[in-house]
Amino acid sequence: MKLYFVPQTRSFRAAWALEEVGEPYELAEMTREQKAQDEHRGRHPLGRVPVIDDGDGPIFESAGIVLHLADLHPGRGLAPAPGTHERALLYQWLFFAMTEIEVPLVEIYIQKVHRDPPDEAIIEAGEQRLQPAVAVIERELGERDYLLESGFSVADIVMGEMMTFAGYMEQTDGLANVAAYLDRLRARPSHQRASALGDS
Ligand SMILES: N[C@@H](CCC(=O)N[C@@H](CS)C(=O)NCC(=O)O)C(=O)O
């Protein structure tokens, strides 16, 4: 297993999942410039990270990668069995994170960090879409420690990273359940090992 990794990017999701799996893997750390080059475009047509190579070829999209890693190692308990209701809830939260949360969050991030001056109307529209979705997570985490009743899963890797990002964008202020969730996730040895690779 090989991970193409750039620090401070969505690569962290794949690194964290690999650390949860606990099997040896090869880390191919790249610069932002290297990922735009033709060699990496052979692995990801848009020149992005993360990409893993499982021995049969490259795979991109962070949520797909963490699911695949979970399925390759069912004994690690990172995803409920396919076809079960709990597995459907895993899909639900992964897609919720990638669509209802990440999409408006990235719009807000682009305006706040990369536009001068930021377009306040875009930020407001993004917040109007994001805030109810973040409130759903705050409410769910009032019921249990992780997104699934069965415990920690790869959905928490993606959602945890999303909540961290939302925190940087000041979108989780005052949300005690989200704060406690992030403390629980960051206390995991796998999170700490992945962080030592050069990330958050
Ligand atoms: N939906 C993709 C997004 C991947 C993505 O945008 N990665 C960023 C780093 S966080 C990247 O490589 N960007 C390079 C670029 O846009 O040129 C995923 O979740 O894997």
C-alpha cells in the first residue's frame, strides 16, 4: 500500500485511516508542485491528493479511499458489514460530510482566505447552508460518542476532519458536543501518528 501525501491537505484523512489499519505502508510525500505534474496526473487526472495505490493501481477521492481501507481490513472494525443498516448509516454520514458540509465550507474558505475583499453574500449563503448541517452533527453527538451506534468508523475520520476545518472557519463556535468529539478523535493514537507525518 502506498499513499501519495501532501502535508496540510485532505491526504491526512487517508493517512489517519492507514494508521487505524496499522499495517505497514509506503508514504510518498510530495510537494504541491509535484502533484500538478504529469507523473501524478497519471494517478489522479486533476493532479490532487490523496491518492493510494493498493497494488492494483491508483485510487483517488478521500472518502472512497478510507472506505476501501476499511473493507480491506474488516477485522479492524472501521466499517460495519456491507448490506447492514449500520453500513447504510456509514454511507449516509460520509456523503453528508462530503456534500452538505464540505461544499459550503469550501465556498466560505475560498472567500475568507483567498479573496480580497471577500464576497460577503457568498459567505452568508454558505453559512445559511452549512449551519443547519453542523447543527445536525452537534445534535447527533449529543446521543453518542461517534456517528455510528457501533462506535468509531471511517465516517468519523472524514467528519472529524470536516469539523476541524469548520472550526478554523469559526463555524462551530459554542458547539460543546463537536468540541468533545474532536478531543476524543485527537486522543486516538492513530490520529497522533498521522499528525506526526506533518499535518494537523
Ligand atoms: N474530493 C477530493 C478533493 C481532493 C482535493 O481537492 N485535494 C486538494 C488538497 S486538499 C488538492 O490536491 N488540490 C490540488 C489542486 O487543486 O490543484 C477528495 O476528497 O479527495
